[in-house]
Amino acid sequence: MGDKAHTHTGAAGRATAADHPTSVRNVVLVGHSGSGKTTLVEALALTAGAVNRAGRVEDGGCVSDYDDMEHRQRRSVQLSLVPVEWDGIKINLLDTPGYADFVGELRAGLRAADAALFVVSASDGVDGATRMVWEECAAVGMPRAIVITHLEAARADFEEMTRICAEAFGGDDPDAVLPLYLPLHGPPAPDGHAPVTGLVGLLSRKLFDYASGERVASEPGEAELPQLDEARSMLIEGIISESEDETLMERYLGGEQVDVKTLIEDLERAVARGVFFPVLAAAPAADGARQGLGTVELLELITRGFPTPLERAAPRVTTPEGAGRELRMCDPEESLVAEVVKTSSDPYVGRISMVRVFSGTLRADQTVHVSGHGLTDRGHEDHDVDERIGALSTPFGKQQRPVSHVIAGDLACVAKLTRAETGDTLSAKDDPLLMAPWEMPDPLLPLAIEAHSKADEDKLSQGLARLVAEDPTMRLEHNQDTHQVVLWCLGEAHADVALERLRSRYGVQVDVVPHRVSLRETFGGRAAGRGRHVKQSGGHGQYAICEIEVEPLPGGSGIEFVDKVVGGAVPRQFIPSVEKGVRAQAAKGVAAGHPLIDVRITLLDGKAHSVDSSDAAFQTAGALALREAAAEARIHLLEPVAEVGVLVGDDYVGAVMSDLSGRRGKVLGTEQTSGARTLIRAEVPEIEIGRYAVDLRSLSHGTARFDRRYARHEPMPAQVADRLREEVRVAS
């Protein structure tokens, strides 16, 4: 924010350990895929001396996107922690994936951070998904700044992009989004594009030239002064309007010169309070250069303008039984409260848990209490266990650098916590506590899988358990109706990563099979059936005859069994046997193998033998009677219908409603919400929305989201049922 000389010790070759929460900054980088977040992290690490060349630690490993899978996918797929040190402050940089399928990793980064850097590409602009994340941060008051990248692009325009950011992020106060520096352009290239070689500080009135690969300060020339003074006046007015000193604006408008020191202090307070959002520019260092353009200014903003962990509002803490608990949050001397924000597996170390310590101090070899609650609907079990902490370390690329302890406000990695999963709370053994989990999106894209071989089948269960333990945005389902193993994911890329992790990390090869929904059957009208099970083969025989009548019932009625036998035609002790037989057959289905529901089955008559009748015989007769009745009746296929809520921008309401209608959906109504969005409520057959998570994203350009819940089963249209039966016939 100024022109002070900076010193840094860097993190290369050793672990950085904070000694007090005031010397920690936790910053998450947010932006769409390809905006340059990972490149920016590596440029900041180079400037801070944490690496010896762009993006490389001394042993040659990348500091971010170091996973082999990320190299193959050519994009970030997981949250990465890169600690650097600047002016005696430890900065935990949290690099998040920009692709929508990995929003769970983004949410984990937001949970662990105290401030956010929104990275915007000058060539691509601001997309709808980034705006939505900005609104999420605004809702919780998280301090934010904007970094414009890709200024080397042919049509890049910093001033225009700043205007777009003010429009997208400023809301009712676009003057709260203003640049702290203006780009300094070098001589035009043959294509007419003038490269950015430095920055002009609006408050310091200094030029910072990066053309040599090092930041060199100088005074502006006469040519730069008019543009500088105009932008400087706008910035000063923007800072003063957010100042806590209500007299400052009046004094400024009265002609009083406000000194730069006061302006910088007000700016830092406004940024930390989350009411002013500075715009900066950044670019990676050229080959052989030590500093990338704008990286010093960005590190200065992080250390001086972003809040310390002490300034963060404390998440709610309870005992495992739900009783509230008050703590002096972020006090290293308080009771321990830490949260697992990410879980991963290392082929040599085993399970590694990235944790954010919110209170107390976490020490190596300490026994802690691990509490996990609230994700049972995603294949996770509630658990409260004591475990001993293994090695503590700070990650740096593929390296894990040992530390002895981690204080409140800091982040680190814990090895070999065998029961801890993402979202779990670590607390003191003698004072177990639980943090409220953060909100995660529901996985709504089903991926049905089967083990490729017998050897894979033996390892599949363990591999899947580890997979969902690492990723709370993934849900595991063992469907009892279809007998399928289903991984519910956020999108196709999320599913691809899950399959690759199963194969490469856990050695499990699986085949993807078509996902089946849980269909049901019911009778379309009244029908009668006679079950005759008579066998005599020497010795004790089998004898049972029963006559039933079946009639349909309203949806949700289930199976109703009525006894109307008179005169003891079926002995009383065998009537429950008939009921057991028809219910067992109903569970298996009577036409296409789907469970039978919503019928009344009435036992009218039958015959028995004093010697050969038995419980088993009447069970068989009951099943035969139901099958005979089904053969004479019209059987309807029932399909599950989901109640769907789609939250979409007003510009896409028409397209979404038309698409829902094309899926045999019934729109129930719409509701206007904040942020120029509309909530559409509809009922849609589940068979029509198997890929809706992917299709909706494409339809709305990534700006819509939806939820679904089971409503009921209802008759499937005849033409759809016939097509489904034909598909089953061909497949078999």
C-alpha cells in the first residue's frame, strides 16, 4: 500500500510456525477455472522467497497443483495449502479449484480462511458462479479484494475490467470497489498492444517498475500525473466514505488535506471490516525474474489490510450432546477446538488431515477427541472417538515439513487420524466439543458402478469408504430396490476424479453401468387369483389352495391384507402364512420385477388337508394366487416423482421452465428471491432428471442450482413404460 522496504525470510527449506494469532493471515483464492489462481499462488511464493524459481520448491516440486491427477486433468481438483512468510507474517494461501464440480473444495477453503482474494481474468471477465461466491462471502461479512490477471492478453483493459468488477461486486455501492494501483504500460508491441511493466501507487504517488524482474520505485513523470490525480481523488473519496471517523469526509470536502498515513490506516480498517474491496493487478514473474508484477503490493495488502484470525467471528461450538459452549475463540491457551477442512491419502504416509485450529494449541503426539456428526445421509456414521495425533506438518507441494505445535488461527496437517473425516471436530480428550458443520451442496448426479473383477469386488467397499470420508460432497448409496452401488457426485468432472482416485489411489477398477430408478408396480383394476399348491410324491405331501381378490388403493397406501374366509375353509393358523406368501411375492414384483404397492389383497376362500397342509404350502399358494391375479389384470408401472426447487437468474427462467416441461415436469409455482433470482418449484419424474445437474449447469451457464426430494410414486405413461420394458428386454 506504500513504498516501504520489505524483508522476508521465506519458507524454502523449512517449516513456518506462527507464534501468535496476530502473525497469521489465512487467505483463500477464488475465481473461475483458468483465471490464474494457481499461477498467482506460485508468483506470490516466489516473491516471498518460498521457492527458488517460478512455482518450484528447491527439490523441483510444484507448490500448487502438485498431484499427478491435476497434471493429467490440467486443472486444480482439490484444495491446496501454500504457506509463505512476508514481513514476519505467516500467510496461509488456500488455492481452490475454479470448476463448479469441485465447489466442496472451495467451501472448505472458505471455512478455513479469514479473507478472500477474487481472481478475475482480464480476458474472460466475471462469470455468474464467481458472483454467487461473492454474495456468499458478503452474507458472512468476509473481507475481500480483487486481483485482475492476464493483463498480457491482446484485448486486456484494466480500467474496463475494474468497471466491470465494480458493477458485478459493488452492488448498491460501486465506489467501494476501486483500484489501489494503475498499470504502467511499456512501449507498444508490433500488434499494438502495450505490455504492463509496472504499477502506479495512487496513495503513495509512486511508480513501481517491474521491467527488470525486481520492483524499482521512482517518481511519476508529468505525463502520468493527470490520470493519477483523477483516480487518486476517487480512491480517497471511496476510503473516506467508509471511514469510521464521520468528520473526515466533511473536513476533506472543506479542503483539508488528509495525510497519507491516515488514509492508509482507514483503508486497512475498511478492508478488514469487509466494507471496502480494493482492486489490484498481478502477473507471474518472467523467466529469471525474482518478483512478479503486483506481487509485492498484494503481499502488502494481505499482511496489512486483511484481518487476523482474532477478528473472525467464532463458529458455534457445542458439546457432542448439543449443549452450547462459550469459548474465547482463537486463544492459544483455551480448550482445543480444531476442524478437519480436508482429508487426503498419501501412499507412503496414509491418511492426512488438513486442520484449522480455532482455539487452543494442537501438539504432536497429543491424544484428541474426534467428533463427527451430521453427515449420516451421505454414507457417514456418527462417531466420537479418542485418537492420538501423529506427526504435525505444514504442506509445501508434495513435501510435509514437521512442526511441533499449531496455535489457534493457524493451519497444518495431521498424519494418521484413522477415524477423522472432512468436517470433523478435534478437541481436548477431557473436554470434547463439536463445531457446527459448514454448508455443503448436495450431490445430485448419480454414478452407478460395479466391481470390474472379483479382486476389485473385495477391495471396493474399503475404497468407497475412504473416498466418501475424504469428500463430504460425495454420497454413497447401496440401493436396496435396484441392488446398485451408486456414488452421488456434483458433476461429470467430479465423477471422473472419483473413478480415477479409486483406480490410482486405492487400486480398485470399476465399471460404470446405467443408473436405475426405483420403480414400483400396482394393479390397474380389480382382479382375482387362485393359488393351488398340491404335491404328493410319497410320504408327507403338500396341500394348500387359496383364492384371493386384488384391488388398487390410493397412492401411499402400501399393501393391505384382509381376511374374509368363512367356515374355516382355510384354518386360522394358516391365514398368516397366506399373508406372508403374498407379501413376499409383492416385494419381488408380479410383472417386471419391481415391488408391488398400493393394493388391497383379500383372502376369500381356500382348502386345506388335515395332514399335508403346512405353513410353507400356504405361503407358496398365496404367492401363486397373486401371480395368477396379476396375469389377468392390467399392471401399471409406477415411477418416483421428485419435488424440485431450481434457483436461477431471472434471465434464464423461461429456458429452465421450458426444459422442465420437456422432462414431463409440472411447474407448481415461482417465487422471486434476492439478487435478481427466481425459485422455481416443480414436480418431475426422477427418471427424467438423472443428468439434470449437468444439463442445468449448461442451460444457465453455471449460475443455477437445484435441490430435490422424493415426493411419491405415480403411474408412468404407457408409452414410456413400453419403451422401458423394451429396453430391459433388449438388455437381457
